[in-house]
Amino acid sequence: MAVLKRPSADHPLEELLEKLQPRLKAVLARFRIPFEDAEDVLQQTLLTYLHKRDGINDPERWILGTLRNRCLMYWRARRRSLYRTVDSAILESMAEPRQPPQEIGDLSHDLERVIAQLPQRCQTLLRLRYRLGCEPPEAAERLGYRKSSIYKVLERCLASLTRQLVAHGLVEDRRG
Amino acid sequence: MGSGHPDNEKLERLFRGRLPEADSREVVRHLVGGCASCAAAARVFWEQNISLRGPRTTGESGGWIEKLVRRLERQRRAARSERQSARESLHELLDQPAARQLLRVRNSRRFQTVALCTLVLERAFAEGLRDPSTALELAELGLAIARELDPERYGEALTHDMQARAWAYVANARRLTSDLRGAELGFARALPLLARGSGDLIEHARILCLKGYLRLAQRRFDESVRLFDRAIRRYGTVGDQHLVGKTMVDKGSTYAEAGDSPRAIRALRRGLARLDAEREPRAVLVAKHNLILLLYETGESEAALQLLNETRLLHRALGNPLDLLRFKWLEGKLLSEEGYLGEAEGALEGVIDGFVDRKMGYPAAIAAMDLAAVYLQRNRIGEMRRLASEVLPIFQSLNIHREAVVALTLFRKAVERESLDQRLIGQMSRYLKRSASRPAPRFRPTA
């Protein structure tokens, strides 16, 4: 299955990119990559191309296809980072030793109200995580998931939780 | 922040992943508390930064891409120089004993390049067809190189790609040495690295294919086909029809192994139509070889024989001894089916000797079953006994699992008792084919 080396297409990079430039910009715009990150995303793609070009049959399609995929991965990484931030924030708040009992009680109550809006399997998993401190492998055992799939399930539930936090809007603001 | 609302800047930074931990905790706590106005503000930043519903970015209009290309000029020259010196570095490295190879890789930048890593891994893959143990050593050497690649020089994304590829090749080599558990662990290392890589669709597709082979070896056929389909889509996106074709051929092999001959033939024909014979003639050879067998098994003998003649010419042109041996095996089986038993006998005897010389226990044992079937048809009892008593014990010294050795012993006893029949030979043959990819439970002949 190894890709045999083919002579690199005689495509000087400058000519190739001059031709592709409008489409590269269109891809970055379509995926809404923030400008401050767009250069890095494109640079990584082009650097990869420079080192792998011998195994690439169609440089134009490779660069465009890989850039699109890179953009998708960029957003996937951003979402994962946000979910991890939300998760860590909740776990640390629940475990904060200097918090008065009343504060912890309030947090538990508020969290339960949010969790109750989620799909059933997420409710179960997140209650195990935040109330009982179950790590994913233990949660997998309790809920009958394979250990290899629990992390994916947890990520989906954290996504639901985060979406619920911003979709909330309809609950009366207790703080007035 | 106290009991007040987070300002918009903090909310935005949370969703952009740029808020310090302590502040993140406070903002999240506030949102959990159910503040409607802050949730509404957060929704805007969610859409702009996470859910791809914000306004399209327009970017700076002034030639930033041209500036980027100029900055990449140094890397372009470096990449070319690396490729030019990689072959020499490869020979120098492989001339060393294994322990010294690792030392050189760890201590010398000359052996810490993407180009060298690529060559070593390609060599590992090619070696898998001949000698899986050597393939594994080479893949592990490739992994050692990948781990030394400098992210400052290549960017993190490319170094992750190479590490992912190396792990996938280690996994593949483990599969070839029948360490399927080790292969699974290798892919578990590869995939997270790939997720942090460059997004190279060929890299993704390649690793999907390798995992597809593992699933095939594990006889998880549906999963294998799904993996190959995902790889096909990626190869198609980058416009590489040859690799699309190769993967279709792999898919065909999966269907064949699963016993679905019509789907297998369709996939093989579609794959063959896309293969570039100039680019990789052996891929065409493998596809035609597998198609011949299937056509014959489904009763399309004329088409099979026609393809056999075409393939013979291609084999002679390529001249790979192991491929020629396998082709001779195929010829022997077809000659046997067509009733040319004398010619089949000669061919199969030569094939068994060839596999034994190469210490390939399972193919030798499976070919011996084909020969036993011919002897039985020709009522050559003496040759059958010789096969059972002299040749079969040789397989015990080759890399055959204990249960397969027990099965061959049962076979020998059946020969001695003259109770051997075509049904038992067929069962043995199927059992040995399954055992070749993983240890099978004890062989139990059915009545």
C-alpha cells in the first residue's frame, strides 16, 4: 500500500499558490478561521506539503482538501478545549476546599437543574462524574460502556452540557 | 468578579480558549447559576467561536499569502536538501547494528528528518511482505526517528503526522507477526496523534487502510469494509484514483474472506479499472491474482483462465520470487479443478518446497492440503503417507500455533487409518487459513 515515489510534479510553490490563492482564502473564510490563526493553519498545511510532495499525485486537490480538513480539526480542537474548560471548572468548583457549605449546596442545585435538561444517558454519566467523582473507566464499568468508547460519550455529554449553559436563557435569574 | 456578571471580554475569551483557569471557573460557575442575560451574551460568542454560525472572516486583503510563501522559501530548500540526502543516510543507518542505529538516531540531527523517517517506514512496509520480524524492527526504527523530529523545524502538525504514521506501521508489522493485541495498542497510539496532525487526507486514509487490514485479520469484516470506504472517500477527495483503486481491491479481499464472492468480484473489478499499472504494477498483479481465484470459485472458469494467462506474463515481467510461488500455487489449484491432476501435483509439490525453504509454515501446510486432495483423487496412497509422515512434521518446526499442529496430527492419523476424505481435507484447509491470521480454537472435524 506504500505510495511509490513519483517524480515531484514540476510545480514551483509560488506558481501553485498564485493559482490557488483565491480558493485558499475562500476556504479559510468559509470555515470562519479567525485571521490571527489563519496564517498558522495555512502555514502548517504548506509546510506539510513541502515535506510530503513526492507522495502527492495532485498538489492542488491535496492542498485544498487538506486545508479544509485542517480547518475542521481546528474547530474540533477549539470545541474540545472549551468542553474541557467547562468540565475542569465544574470539577474544581465542586472540590474547592475553602468553599462554604452553602455555596457548594447552591452549585450542586444549579448544576442539577442544568443536567436535568440533558439526554438521559448524559444525566446519568455527569451525575456520576460530578456528584460521586467517578473517573471515566469506573463510569464505563457502572454504565456498561466499553472503556474505549466512554471518552467519546463523555465528550458528547460535555458538549450537551456546554450548549445547555448558553441555551439556558429562559431560567429566572436568581440574582436579579 | 464577585457576584457580578462577567464582562463581554471575559465571555469571549472563554469561548476562544484564552481565559486563565481561575477566571474560567468563575465564568462557568456564573453560567451554571442560570443567569439569562449572560447566557444570551455567551450564545453570541458560542456562535462566533464554536458553532460556525458567525460572520465569515474576510482576512487582511494585502498579500499575506505571498509573504507566507516567501517565508517558506527556506523550508522549501531544506526539504529538498533532506530528500536528496535521505537515501545515503538510510544506507548508512541500516549498515549499523540495531542498538547502534537507535544511538545514531538519538544523537545526530542528520538522522532526525522527515525524509529519512519516510524512507524507513516505506522500507518497513515493503519488508512486511517478505519478513514480518524485520518489518517490525524497521517500523520501530521509524518510530524512534519520528519521536526525534524537531517541532520547531517542522511544525507540531507534521511531527504528529509522522509519529502517527510510525505507530500505524508498528501496529501493522505487529499484525503481520500475529500480535493482534499489540497491533490494537499501536493504533490506539496513532489515532490521537493523527487528530493533532496536519489534516493530510492521504495520511488519514493510509492509517484507515492499515486499521482495515487489522479488522480483516480479526475477521471483523463489516468494520474492515467501513474503514476502507472511509479511506476511499479521502483518496477520492485528493484526486488519487490509483489509491482509490488499491483500496477497492482491499475491500474486495475483505468481501472474499467474508464469503461474499459477488461483492468481492465487483470491488476487485472497480478497483482494477482505477489502478495505474505504470505507477505500481504489483498492485495490478495482486488484484488480478485475487480476481482469478474468485472467478473460478463462482464458476466463471473461462474468465478466470483468460486472466490467468494475462497475469502469468505480468508475473514474469515483475519477477518477484514469492509472488511467482503464490501464482504457481494458484495455477496448481486451477489445474486440479480442471482435471489436470498430474500437472497439478507437480506444481503443488514445488510450491510446498518453496514455502518450506522460506520457513512459511501456514502457506506450506495449506498448500499441502491442496496436494492431499489431488493425491486422494489419484489414489496415490504412498505419496499421501509420505506427505503425512515426512512433510507435515516439518511444519511443526515452523511458526505454526500449537492447535494447528494438533490438527495436522489428526490429519496424519486419518491418512494412516485410510479414513481421509475430501470433506476432512476441506475442513482442515479452512481451519489452517483461519489459524494463519490468529490462533483458532481446537480443530474439531465434523461428521
